[in-house]
Amino acid sequence: MRSKVENVVAKASEDDLRRLQQSVEASPEAVSALKAKGLSSSQVVAVNLTNGILTLFAKTA
């Protein structure tokens, strides 16, 4: 999974990431989940939505 995320991030422009992060910021549930893990929307680099389950991928280092 990590290599797939890295592949997507490598192809994303700064504008793509900014729009993604703004979308995440618009979801109080996502912001709350990130804060619970000590993260913020500015660290989100990819998302996956499968069967109604949203997974956020964040860059931490």
C-alpha cells in the first residue's frame, strides 16, 4: 500500500495536494480523527474511500 500512496503523491501537483487538504479540512469528522492522532490536514497526502470507509494517508516525517 505504501508504494501505491508514494506513486500517487509523486504524480500530484502542489495544487492537487492543496485541494485535497482543503477537502479534508471541510470534514469535521476527518479533522477530529487527525487531531486524535496528533496530525493535521496539511499532512494529508492521499485518501482512499472503499465500501464507505475513508482512509487518510498523512506524511509524518
